[in-house]
Amino acid sequence: MSEEARPHRTAAVIPAAGRGVRLGPGAPKALRTLGGTPMLIHAVRAMAASRAVSLVVVVAPPEGAPEVKNLLDEHALPERTDYLVVPGGETRQESVRLGIEALPDGITTVLVHDAARPLVPVDTVDAVVEAVRDGAPAVVPALPLADTVKQVEPREKGEPEPVVATPERALLRAVQTPQGFDRETLQRAHRSETAVGEGATDCAGMVERLGAPVVVVPGHEEAFKVTRPLDLVLAEAVLARRRANDGF
Ligand code: C5P
């Protein structure tokens, strides 16, 4: 089949195997509820809301795969969206790799989306998919920073840390997910010894280590990551506002 005739099929891989210790004690982060619904279900729905996404692969906590499968069975997804559940690994990177390995043939574009970003709007998802389909091998949604950032020499907790540098804020972006990839590029990154390993906290960083181009598209303030207890309060407020607006 020629390149033009090859159909584009997009899958979303959702790493959801983290414990979420920074949120405090309780269930694994992805299973905590927002507005009465598990965070993971919000994240899956956010991906399935895009008409481009035909498959969602959820990477579950290693012992939690049956529970996650039941959860997905209980919450209806659009008919056009299939889903798979696979057990995750020790690190986010390993969990993503296990999700990628479960992808069937025919998927050409892969989104990697944190379960911990349950409220990303569909327009952001669509913009990432479109940029990949337009030819970018790796695409990340990102926002300018509100805070000035300092590079420091890390010290023991609580000790003053010497400042090493102040990067120019206008040149910095805070990256979000879903990050979008041409499937072949993402697989190459996860198989490359240069790209895999310490220090790469996102898949786009691994692609950069391969020397492949990565581009940024505008992110969204509602795509924030739920990491600390205050983020839960903000997420509940965003949901409540959406529900109030939908009521009109
Ligand atoms: O810990 P952090 O907030 O950076 O996690 C980002 C995402 O990676 C979360 O959705 C989390 O569930 C996932 N993760 C994973 N497997 C791990 C660690 C984190 O799927 N071992």
C-alpha cells in the first residue's frame, strides 16, 4: 500500500500504574475519585472523546489489572473505541513500554497520556494528533511558565541551595500530555539504549536523545497533573464548573 493510502489509526497508551505517594495515603492515584468517578476513567474518556482515537491501552498497577478491567467494563465508552488493559512496571518508562508492546498492527500514531491528567480537553488531544499526522514525529502540548525557574545545586532537605543559573523564562515551556508520536519513532526510542535510562521523565525526552525533532503545540491549563492534595481541590472545582456549564 502506498504511504498516502495507508490509513492512519491512533491509539492512546495511558500509564496508570503509579502509587501516587505525593497525594498522601490511599488507593493508587489513578483509582482515586473526582466527582465520584475514578481519575483513570476521566482520563480514558478524555482520550476516547477524540474521534481520531480508536484504541485506548490502559497500563494498570501490576496486581490491579483485573480490577481496572472491571472498572472499564462498568463505565461505558464510545462504541468506536476499543480498550485493552495490561499490567505495568516499576517506572513510568517501563509501564509505557509495556503499553506500546501491546499495540496491534495498523496503529500508526500513538498518544501517551498520564492517568494523572484527567481533565485534558478534547481540542488539545485533537491538536496533538493533527500535528503528528501532518508529519511531526513527536509532539508535546505545553504552556509558558508563570514562575521564574532557578537551577540549583541540590542540598539536603531544608538546607539553603546555591543558585547555579536562571534560564530565560520566555524560552521555557511546561510540558503536559497527551504527547503524540509517530509509532515507529516511539518504538525506536523505547528500544534505544541511548534514549532509555536515567533522567528521561517523558517519552518526548527519549525521542530528543535519539536526535529526532520534537515540536510543541499549545497545551491547556485544564491539562494539569494531579500530583498533590491541592490539585485534587482544583480538579474538583474544574469538574463542578464544567457540570454547571453543561446544565445550561
Ligand atoms: O508519578 P508521576 O505523577 O510522574 O506519574 C505519571 C504517570 O505515570 C501516572 O499516570 C502514573 O500512574 C504513571 N506511572 C506508571 N507506572 C509507574 C509509575 C508511574 O504507569 N511505575
